[in-house]
Amino acid sequence: MKSDNMSNLIKNGAIWGFIVLELIFFQIAGEFWSLSERAFMDLDNMLLLLKQSAPIGIIAVGMTVIMINGNIDLSVGATYALCAIVMLDSMSWPFMESLGDWAIPLAWLFALLTGAVLGLINGIIVWKTGVDAFIVTLGSMLGYRGLVFMYNGENPTYHLNWTMVDIAEWDLFGVETPALVFLAVALIVWFVMTRTVHGRNAYAVGNNREAAVNAAIRVGPHMLINFVLIGFLAALSAVTFYSGSGSVNPNDGMLFELWAITAVVLGGTKLIGGAGSIVGTFGGVIAIQLLRKGLGHIGADTATVNLVIGLILIAVLFLDRQLNVKGKEELKV
Amino acid sequence: MTEKTPVLRLEGIVKTFPGVRALDGVSLTLLPGEVHALMGENGAGKSTLMKVLGGIYQPDEGQIIVDEQPVVMSGPLEAKAKGIVFIHQELSLATELSVAENIYLGELPRKRFGLVDWAQLEANTNKILKKLNVGFNAKTRVGSLSIANQQMVEIARALTVDAKAVIFDEPTASLTDAEKVVLFEVIADLQSQGVGIAYISHRMEEIFKITDRISVLRDGQYQGTVNTADTDEEGVTQMMIGRKLDLSRNESHHELGEVAIEVRGLSCGNLYHDVSFEVRRGEVVGFYGLVGAGRTEIAETLFGLRNPSAGTILMNGEEVTIQSPADAIARGISLVPEDRKGQGLVLGMNCRDNMTLPQVGDLTAGPFVSDGAEVAIFDQYRDKLDIRTPGWRQTVGNLSGGNQQKIVIGKWLSMHPNVLIVDEPTRGIDVGSKSEIHNLIRELAAQGYAVIVVSSEMPEVLHVSDRIVAMYMGRIIRTFTSEEVTEDNLIQAISGIEGGKVA
């Protein structure tokens, strides 16, 4: 039992160890290769990092819940883009324009509702048809993206409102709104997953669905709620990001689902469900963003960054597998 | 027995599946405070009856009556709400969650806002665990428990609600003797609280130890209910299969050939130590011991599923290393595994494909799998082993346990092995098919196969083995020939008492 705790500790701590490693590496490597004069581990730089990791981070939190449930949601990137369009476009509707700045909360509400409804659609299909979430959300990913293009063709949708930008760039001790939202979302969902019946049931459903059914947990409605949650969070992510930027391209949010999944898996959540944590996902999000920023800091281009992240993901999962093997005498599968 | 209101009554339940009448007018009355055994061969309809009771199937005819109120069960939720609790044979646990969360799965105690009341949860759980006298607490992760302890967690669930009726489906399948005692105490306790208990098991000795009445099903038909005190094993067996049970020792020996496999000083971590034995062609060697004695692990090592930490394996006098099941198969070692459904068969595939699975790579006509060759193999072993199935297209999952086991055995025989290892050959198999499997094992030895039988059932080991290896805590305590073995000295040996050796 003791070694069980030990290997758990290693597994849960691994992502943080990895982050520390990254920080040290980039700090030192930065001294030699960086073009900028500033140190990597600079407070402003770290705050910026937190802000930049918010869009994917918020989605990854929702993805953690979905994946603990044993599902997956590939449609979040498209949902993100569609909600951004709804938010920005709605602000130029005539009745909204007449409201002045009061249009802002209404636009947010529209966007969040859109996200929740899109999630609801996914959830209802998964529940009622029993089709695997991978397939359902693969379909809705294409479908929702189709809606994005129907809205405004290949053209970007934009609406710049300076009040909205101010809100998006507002800060508390240097922590800007997107970062605050990310932290709050992570905290709330962490609380839900560890302290509430719904959260604990999510683990049970993902771990052994039959057992959950036998224990009279209503699996369908349970998963529906989680799909609504991730739709809502994808929308929230769009709201925090586009309130500041004011312009959305129809291709925005592409591959977001995969980045979110990468962060979740790096953070130790099992692909087959039943195990994982929000704290781990938070670490995973930060680790990826650190890699991107750090490699940029020492002058690597985007292609290299992706290659390195891919390699690290595989290495981490391999290590995880090794840690899970209980010893040489273990039964081979 | 005085007139009591039955807690649960089933009346004339009929359930048909396409082509099968799984239940044909079954009636059953469960009184408060009684332990009522439900017996029958596999495929007799016990599990179907339980599924009807649990609301997983709806009956075509007949009624379920709880407390003299006819009810329609819509699912496990409703059954539980009505005070009917199921303890499933197959573990139904979330291994990543704690013991407490598993016991209260689906009904975690709540505070405001849907928050889990952890303090209450832990207190309740520890109270139950104390009653069960187990060595783990509410916070232990279920995945880190042994199978037997996981079974205890499953049993603990029965104690969470004010149950009117508890249905135990083969609860002792993976329990050790000590744990069985605890389970029986729990049952007695429930009984004294006036709970009606339905107890499904194949193990006669348990049935006679703890039950008050026995109901028997055969081929979906209700065969009657008897008071346990008024009958004996033979009587029940006759009701179940219509013939007598053979509990004798194996007396005939076949002509022995050369040593097929020899093991010297084999060890594997702390699973087993310094194990040495040999098996000759034409011989059946039985491995007997308690759960956890290391028998299955030895079988798995021989089949290349575990790497031994010390010792050698010799086949036909040559030292061999077996790295993987592929190695083992190539050397003519076959394993009929303990967990038939999980490890031995692909349940969703048909009979033919399951049987030809290990050699399908060789059965090709050009680039395609040769249907004809596959069917030929299936037909051959179906006839040889008397596998009863409507045809090779039948999905294996729909066959009875005995026929499934024959498919697994047929699969390996068709590979023409030298050594056949059979782990728990008749677990979960009814009495009738059991003796068929036993005869089959004897016959295989007669044909010159070297056979290793791992079993937890003494009658089985006594019945099929030429020699019996008794194991205790990962060590071989003694090897018996079938002439010198008695029930007493065998039990002593597997309990770690070596005295028998001198005598």
C-alpha cells in the first residue's frame, strides 16, 4: 500500500517537476541563446504566460471533466469560434446598438447560451443514441465549423468596443481578466470534482460505467450536464479572449480541442476515463504554454515547438505506463 | 414454519428470448429471515430470473410481488428503492474510487448544494467495515485491494440500506475460507433482522451449511422447493440434472510416457518460491491450494505471462525460456485460463472464430482466411468434445459455461499441444457439465497429453488427478499420489501443516 501511495505521489507530482525543469532550463538556456535582454523567469513574463494560457486552459478544465467521464469532446474549437462570432456580431444588431454599453453583458450572455446549447446538443445525442462521444463530437466539430463559415463566409467578423477591451484588460495586482477567469474556473470545477456528488459520480461513471448503472446513477443525464458544462466553458473562453481582440476569423479555434486534450493527458487524466484531476490539468496547461514561450524565448520557430511538444507528450505517457507497471513479476498483457 | 408475509414473491414468471424460453412459469417465495438457495445448472435460468427481478429484463408474463404489492421493476434504481439489493458475482466496482465511495455509489450522503458529506460517509462506511471485520478502511482505493477484498466491498453494499431482500449471486467465488466465515456471519446477521436472502451458488457444502430452503430450476422450469434439512446433495443434484454425482477419487492410471515438462526451483518474486515438479505424458497433475497459494501464477509463468525470477523450465529434457504466450504456444504449451470470459474467449465472436483464433494466421487461402478450413476444425472438435451449439455462427457469449469451456479446450487441442494447463476448469459450471469436463480431462491424458489442472475444488482435484501437488503460501508442501491422498491429509497440507510427509 505504501508503494501505491509513493507511485501516486510521483504521478501527481510529475507535471510540477516537469514545470520546474522547464523553468530552470529556459532560464539558463535563455542566458545563452535569447535575443532579448530580459530573464525568462520574470514576473511580468509569467503573468503574461498565465493570460495566454487562459483560452485553452478554460477549455481544458471542461475537457478534464468530460474525459474523466470516459468521453471526449472534439467540437470545442468550433464551439469556441461560433460563440465568438455570436458575441461580436450580436453587438452590431440594431437593438443592441441602441443599448450602448449595456449591450456588452447581453452579448456575453448570448455567447454563453450558444455554447451551452451546442454542448447540450452533443450531450443529448450521446445520451439518446448511445453513439460514442468521439464520433458524435467529430460530427458536431464539422457541423459547428460549417455554421461558422455560413455566418460570414471566409471573412472575419469584428466589432471593437473599447469598454469591452477595458474590461478584458482590467487587472488585479497585474493578473488580467482572462487569467483571473481561468483561475476561477479551475478553482470552481476543482471544487465540484472533489467535493460534490456530481463530481464523484463523474469518476465512477468513467471508471466503471456498469457499476455506476448498477448503483442507479443516471449516466445519460449525468453526461449531458458535463457536455453542457464544456460547451459553456468553450463559450466562456471565447468571451474572455475576443472581448479583448474584437475580431474573429472563421478558422479560429482550430486544433483547440487537441491542445486541450494534450494538456489534460499531460496532467495525468486517463484517456479511458475514471482518473484525473483539475490540478493536474492546470499543470498540463501551464507546462505546454511554458514550452511554447520558452522555445520562442530561445529562438525556436513554431514548427519546432510543435515537434518538441509532441515528443514530450509521448515520452510522458510512456513514463506513466512504466510507473504503472507494478514490478517484474507483473502479468504481461 | 409459521405463517409469515413473504418479503418477495415471484409468480409464474415467463421470459422468452428469440428461440429460447429462458423462464417458463417460475414461482418463488422469499420469506423474511430465511436463506433461500436458488440452484440450477448454468443456463437453467437463474441469472435471467435475477435480471427480471432487478428490472433489467421485463417479464413476458407473471408478477413480481413485494410486500404483497404487485410491482413493475423498471431498473436497479427501483429495485433498490423497494429494498431489494443485489450482490453481483461479477464485481461492479469503480477501482479508482475509495472503498467508501464505492459502497455508497449512487447514493453518497449529501450536504447542502450537492456537496458530499465526507464525515458522514466515512463514519457510515467504517461502521459497516467493522461489522465485516476487514483489514482496510473507508479511504483505501479499491483498485489496491485483492479480488477477495473487493468482493467484501461489494458485500458491504448490502448493508447500506434497510434491505428487505438481499440477493447474493455466487458471493464466495473468490473468497478464502476465513472470509467466507465472515460472509456467513453477515448473512446470519441479516437473517436475524428479518431480511429475506436469496443465495445463488454452485457450492453444495455452502448451500447445506447456511440455507433453510432450496429451490431448483432446470431448463427455465421451476423444479420445486425443498427444506434443506429434508434433503442431501444427491437429492438436490438429482433435481438439478436428474442423475447422481460422483465424488470418488481417480483410480485408473494411464500408461505414462516420458517427462513432458519439468520445473526446477522456479520462483517468481514473492508470488511463489522454489517450486519443482514434473509432468509426464499421459498424466494429470492437480494443483490444489487456497486462493493466493500461487497456483495460477505458476500456470501463468509456464505460459509466458510472467517472467520467473529464478529457476529453470525443461521441456523434453531441454532447458527452455518462455518469454511470451507465443513462445509457449510454439513449444506446445496451452493454457485454459481461470477467467474464461475475460481471458479465454472473445465473447462477441462466433464459436468457430474463437476456436481457430490462435492459428487463424495459418489458415489462409491466398491472402484470405480460409473459411472451409476453419469450419472443418470447428466441426472436428465440436464432435470430439460434444459441444452443444446450434451452429458455428452462434456467438460464444450466448453459450452456457460448460460449452464455453469446451470451446476454449477445443481451441488449444486443435493446436496439438504437448502440455495442457487447465486453470479452474469448472469454475461457474454446473454439476452436469462438470463431470463431462472431468471425463474429458481424463480422456485427454489417456491420449498422451500431459495435463496440469489447477483447482480450488477438492472433489475435482481428487477426481481427475494422478498426482496432487498441495501448495501453501507459494510453496509446494507435498506431492500426493492418488492412492495416498485423503481429504484430511490434503487439507492439512494446503493449510501449511507438513506433518503428513513423515507418515
